[in-house]
Amino acid sequence: MPGAGPGAASFRAHRRLPEGEGLRFVRGTPVVAGPDLVQVNAFGFGGVNAVTLVGRA
């Protein structure tokens, strides 16, 4: 089932880094895709930071 990945409004690519080769960055407009795995980064107050990976069953 496809969904839309929202674009990062403040993402600016001034230079390309070797670590980012092969990654697909979503800038500006949303991209329709049907990913099998997504990563969610959550940042909270007081140093509460969490990362979770959600996969298709």
C-alpha cells in the first residue's frame, strides 16, 4: 500500500557527503512510495530521544 513521504522543508544540500551516497533524500514535495521499512526519529524535552524501525508484516 503506497503512502507519501513528506519533504523536509529546511533540508539544504550545500555539498554531497560520501556517507549519503545511495540514499534518497525527500526535499520540497512529497514522494509516493511503498517502503518495506521506515525509521522514525523522535526527540523530546529533557534528553528523551528514541529511534524505532517499523517494518511490513
